[in-house]
Amino acid sequence: MPESNTEFINDWVGKIKASQRFRKKYLPTETLQDYRKYYRGDWAAGLVPVNRIFSFGRSLIPAVYFRLPRVAVTATKPDMVFHARVVEAVDNWLIRETLLKGTLKTSILNTFLGGTGPIKIGYDSEFGYSPAQAVDEDTSTVTQASTKEERLIEYRTGIKPGMPWALPELAENVIIPIGYKDPSSLPWVAHRILRPLDDIKQDQKYAKAATKELSGTRMMQLVGEDVKSVFKDSEDKIVYGELFEVRNVATKEIYVFCENRLLLASKDSLQIEGLPWEFMIFNEDPEYFHGIPDIKMIEPQALELNDVRTQASRHRKIALLKFLYLKGAIKEEELEKLLSGEVGPAVGIDGESLPAAVMMLQPHIPPDLAQESMMVKQDMRESLGFSENQGAAFRGGTPPSATETMEVAQTADLRTDERKDIVRDILVNIVRKWNQIIFSFWTGERVAQIAGPGGEQEWVQYTGDQLKGEYTLNIDPDTGFPVSRQLRGQAAESILEKYGGDQLVDQLALRRYHLSQFEWIFPGISNILKDDASRSQADIMSVSRQPHPMGKGASSRALGNRGGGRQGMSPEKPANFEDAKARHTR
């Protein structure tokens, strides 16, 4: 850092502003706001929209995200096999506890709308972890609490003290240096954050001398021109500060600037395995960092489709049945008969010629409008993929052949699998960085539940340092497959048939799982089973006499170790890490 803070601040603020101006040339914030308006259905008055942008986006998310994300951890060294089991249990618990699935879904939507879906990875605090302010053995801090009053200054329920986290961010709030394209080669990344000024001043991480001089501003002045109307009529009383959080790769430091003042400058403890950022990009740009939004490819067709549908609607309204009649030729009561809904009314007309007195009008609706609509929809499909069969769409006119049907299915799977593979890599990278964080900061003893040598559930005590090592992470792609009640029921029937009577399988747990598939029809049906403690010795012996598909082998260990007295069978009495490792590797 230069000796002069002013020189240092001006240098970094200049870099950030220059990068923001450069990005506006190929990814204007106003354009991204328009894309989001399309998605949420904010169209001009009087327009009849066909919101294909919304339908494409909602179809994309369930097609590529993982409904039950789960990582498989494999050791890279023979002596780390047991460690990998514990790491796998911890990782999958973190995925559920930190609501990572929701982060991935939001990031997929951000990528669809903005071309890039940044995901920020952190630990303990949303606005920066400071090891110097750790307050307990699990290295959590008190920076989430106010220094003046008993209240919180951080509000996200998914971010907990002493826990890693991952949050989605909008593309325009992440600033990348000019001239860089590959995320792995970035020399620095800046994050634009809007935060209440009162919370900034009470954050213990920031320099008090600098925060005391901040004046802040209203949200009206901080948001873009196109969204100011949202706050125009509201009570915009909260004063905000515009923070720029910079992570410098060259020095592994973190800086926070606000109103040309330096609030924080310290070592970045989260730069353990690269920058604590991941970037989801489906359509890579050949020159620039940010990806190409899908909507950019289909925006002209989307607007044209809305125009066609609006014109068709107007033609339809004009084409309603109408009558022209000669004034004085039809009395008012006779006109009411003509316009009534009665069948076969006799209408009297005064005049020499009936055609001269009444004329029926039924304008023509151009049939080309429907054809034009189909052509525009086809253009949108081609923009997002390939044409006709290669675009996962059947060719019109004739029934599809078996070859065409297969080609459609295979191409649709390939296009979906490519994006799903990107999401899988992002998920793996997030968990990998989480692991490096917990290896470094989880100094206190924790417990994890793993499968014991005999298949029973066992609790193991561990620290982050004991788990430290290199592992291979993998995501099962089938965890994204939609699972219905019928499929779960069929799977339970198959498992019961295959493992019923197997001495190496807990028969009570197996039957309870099978019965649980019928809870939605018969609530509480699982309660018909006896508790394990109430089962008689005869019941256990009857199970042991049942045939099982494993052939030879005894089930005494599986059945005899079910008691609650052995260490490791409950979280209150977890097994020591080294003892459990020795027992698993015997």
C-alpha cells in the first residue's frame, strides 16, 4: 500500500470507475433492467404479451439445477479414506444447512437474464470475516452485532456465525478489471454493495475515523435512472452507503471503500484457493468476461411476437358481428328484438327494400397472423439452440419418424446436459472452497454422522485440521432427475423385495422406510411398527433366520451393536476421531 492513503484510494477508485464505464459499452445496466422487466411481465399498456421469455426461463431452471444436491468425496491417498467419509458427511450437511440449492436456482435465473451469474463465497459474516475478531473456538465473530445497541446489523438468516455460505449476486454489481476474460486469471474483483449507513458505522471491522465522516445518500441517488420511479413515491428515509469491496489477488488483501474513504485494509483470509467467487456463464462471449444473455438472442422475436398477438387481438375485436341499419327504418322495440339472444324473433322493418334497411358486417381476420406467430416462435427456438429437429422441435406438416423422434430427444438432452454440467462444476467448486475454509477455521471440535463398519449410523468427533487434505469431489447428475411419489413407491417396493430378511440390513428401518411412502395417504402408518427397544429376542432371531441375498456372513455385529451404550452411537457420546479411524480401517 502506498504511503499516502489518498493516492491509494484514488488509484483504486479510478480503476473501479474505469471498469464500470468499459462494461457499459457491451453490457449496459439499462439493458439488463429491460430484460428483467420482460421476465416479470412489465409490458407497455395496451399490449397483449406472449411472455416466452418467462416460460423459457422457468423451463430452464428445473431442467439444469439439482433437486437433491449431494457430493461424493473420494480420498486421493489410501490413508485418507476415513477422512473422506467424514468430509462427505460434513459437505452434504452444509449444502442443506446453508440452502445452497436456492443459491444455485437464483444464479441460474441471473445467468439466463444477465449472461453471468456471480456467486460470492464467504464465512461467518456477510460483509467480511476478520480472524482478528474471532471470539470463540469455532472462529465466529461479533461483527454481526451492533456496537451501540442490542440489535443485529446483518439480517440474512442463511449466514450464521462460524459457518461458510454462498450467495448469488447480480452481474452489474461485480466489477472486473479491463482486458480480462478468464475468471481464473483475474488480478482483482470488486463488489458493489448498498448497505444502510447506520449499520456501516456500527460495524466493528471498519475504521471508526473513516466511518464517522460518511454522509451517505438516499436510494434514489444510488439506483439507476430506470428504477428511480420505484422509490419516487415511497418514504425513502433510510440513508445508504455505497461500498466497494475489493479483493486483490496480487497481495491477497481486501479493501473496502466508501465515499472515497478507506474503511478496511487487511489480509484476505478467504483467498485460500483462489478468489471467493464463482461465475456461472452459459453462453461465453469470445472477447469479454461477462456472458451473453439468452434474452439478448430472442428479444427482437419476443417483441415481434407481442406485436403480432396484439394485432390479432385488435383484428378479432373489430371482426365482431355488427349491423348497419337505416335510421327510421327500424323502431326501437324492433331493434331490441334484432339484438336479443332469443331464437327466431320476427323483426318488423319500415322501408321499401330490406337490404337497404339492414346490413350485417363481419370483417375478415387475416389468417397470416397465426402463421406469422408460429414463424416467430420457431425463430426464438433457433436462437436458443438449433432449428427444427436439432432444436428439439418436430418438423411441422408430417408426423415425426422414429429417427426424428430420437434425434429430438438426444439433442434436447445434449443441450440441457451442457448447462447442467456447468451448474455441477459450480457446485463442486463452491464445496471445494468451503472445505478449505473449514479446514482452516474450524479449530473447535465438532461431530458428524457417518455409516459405521457394520452399516450402523455413528457419530464422530473431529476438527477442521484433522480433515485437512486433498479430495476428489463429484456430483451425481441423477440428483437432478424429478422423483414422483410413484417412483419413490416403486423404489421402496424393490428395495424391500431385495433386502427383506438380509441380516446385514436393519429390517425395522427398512420396513419403516417402506411404510413412509404411504404417509401421504395414511398419516401415521409408520407408527404401527414396534420400537427397536421393545422387540423381543424371538423377533430378532426370526429376522436372523430369514434368507438374505448376501450369502455367507453373520449379522451379529449389525444386530448386536444397536444398543445405545457404545460410544459413537449418539451425538452426546461421539467417537474419538482417531479411534473411529482405527476401527474403520481395521
